[in-house]
Amino acid sequence: RLLSMGNSRCKQPAAATLAVLAQNDKNRVLIAQAGAVKPLVKLLISGDYGQKVQAAGALSTLASNNDDNRMLIASAGAVEPLLRIMTDSNNRAAWMAAEALMILVEDKDDTRAAIVRAGVVETLVKVLGTENPFAKMEAALALGRLAAKNNDNRVLIA
């Protein structure tokens, strides 16, 4: 509730708390079922810098080792704001956004395909040319995951 109805000062620590709680497999499921994904995506779009960092981190943790959450996060519209944060920022927000995208492209082919259609490859390649070493690392890992077992993605990335 703090993410969607709380005042602005509550949203950043609320997202950070969800990121910590989501480190537990069972909590990941419960947090997603409680409806936290859409308010986190909203923070990616309209939050301040700190809120965007924490929202990207929370989404990254929620997506970790959970195919259902990855699909939920992608279908909630997180990909485009994450891409925007990656290209608009040369800081921790870009790193966290790149990490979230790297985790979103794990395993599930349908999630990968949706993310590729959103234009992630071009953005990830751009991030490789930035000065942010952490975002570059996450972008490279995401590109590697997209290329794995998919010839079309390999051609697109090359």
C-alpha cells in the first residue's frame, strides 16, 4: 500500500524493503500475489531517482529464480521504463535497470521474445558504450542470455 498510496517519502524505503523481503523464494511469490509489481513499475516511470533505483532493485529481486514473476513484470510494462532508465542514466539507476533486464531475460522463451520486441537489444548494445562499468556488465550478461539457444537473437545482436 505504501508504494501506491503512501506519500513520496515512504515509497523509496517501501521498495527497498520489498527488495530485501523478496530475497526469500516464498516471499517473492507472496509479494507478487499481493500486487506489488504494478506500483513498482509506476515508480520506474514517475518516481524520483531514489525511487527508481529501489523499484528496479525490487523488481530484479522479485524476478530472480521465478519464471511467473518474470512474466508478470514484463507484462506489467516494466521493460520500456527499464530501457529508458538505462539510457538516460549513467549511475546506480542504470546499473539496477540493466540488472533487472538481465534477470528478466533468463530462461523463458516467451518472456525473452517479448523483451526483444520491446527493443532491448539495441539499448543493451548502447549501454556497452557507456562509462558505467556495472551497467555494461549487466548489459553484456543480458545479451549473452538473449543469444543463448536463439539464432535470430544472435543475428540481431551481431
